[in-house]
Amino acid sequence: MGTLAGCPAFAQTAETAAPETAEPAFVPSDFDVPVLVEADGFKLVPLSPDLVQVDYDAYMSSIEHLQKTFSRSTGWPREDISDEDAMRDMENEAARFAARKSFAYGVLTPDGSRERGSVYVRPSKVEGYDAVVMHWVTKAEYDAGFDAELYDWVKGWVAAEWPFQNVAYPGRGISWKDWDAMTADEK
């Protein structure tokens, strides 16, 4: 597999085949889904129960920031998220990843001790887009300029390594106002 500038080739890939379903496949069955991506200053690994504590610590450290910049609601994150809720979320993300329905990654420090944010690669319901990619970073990482750095890196990574033709980046490449109008049409 090729190397993206600043991103060594994937050290590992997922080999789980997509289950037979009525819905179209999100990624081709022969596509090796990245399961470890190492870059300068961070690495991406699939969200899973193994990451529940570092993920929880990251989003709980930045509730107000994430409500304003990522979820745009008070529904997530919120102060009353329990350990059980957090684990259930991780189990759901891991199951969707294994089924090749969507791909959620923790953006960790190189040593894996802290989560800097998360990246989500999901199918789009909006005609003309085959994927929606979103990410968030903690308030501290945002203040340090990592949000813009990660966005630029993710755009390059998705363009170079994923099998998509037209990717939507809501709130970034597409304004939230425009994205909201497009998704309202799809409901």
C-alpha cells in the first residue's frame, strides 16, 4: 500500500468481509480497511471497548466545546453519560466497523495513552456523496491548532487511501447550513 505524505503505509488492515445485506456495500469487499494508521504526532485506531476510558476522558474534558463544534446539540456529550453508556457506544462502533458499515477511529497520542479526538467515516445519505467524514478534537487540542492540522491530514488520507469519489466534510468543506438543507431533503 502507498504512503501518504507524513503518514506511513498502514501497518495493519481489517480483513473482515462485509456480511450479505440488502443495502449496498459501503466499501468494496476487497478493500483493506485501515486498522492502524501512524502519522506525525498521532495514530488512528478503531474505536473499541479497549479505548472506552481514553475516549470518555477526551470527550468529557470538552463537553461544551464539542456541543458547539461537533454535535451542535446538548445530547452529546453531556455530563450524565455513564460508564455503561460509554461502553455500549464503543461496542456499537466496533460492531459497525467489523460489519464494514461505518468506521470510527480514536486519534491517539503515539504512545496511545491519550485520545486527541476521533474521526468518523460513514456512508452518505445525500445523493452525490458516497461518504461523510467528520472529526472532533478536544478543546485543548483545538486551542493548540490540531483541529485544522487533523482536517488537512484526514482529507489527504481519505483521498489517497479510501475508495470514495466524492466525500462530504460537513461543517468544513460544506457549511453546516448547506449540509443541514441537503440532509433535510434526504429524510
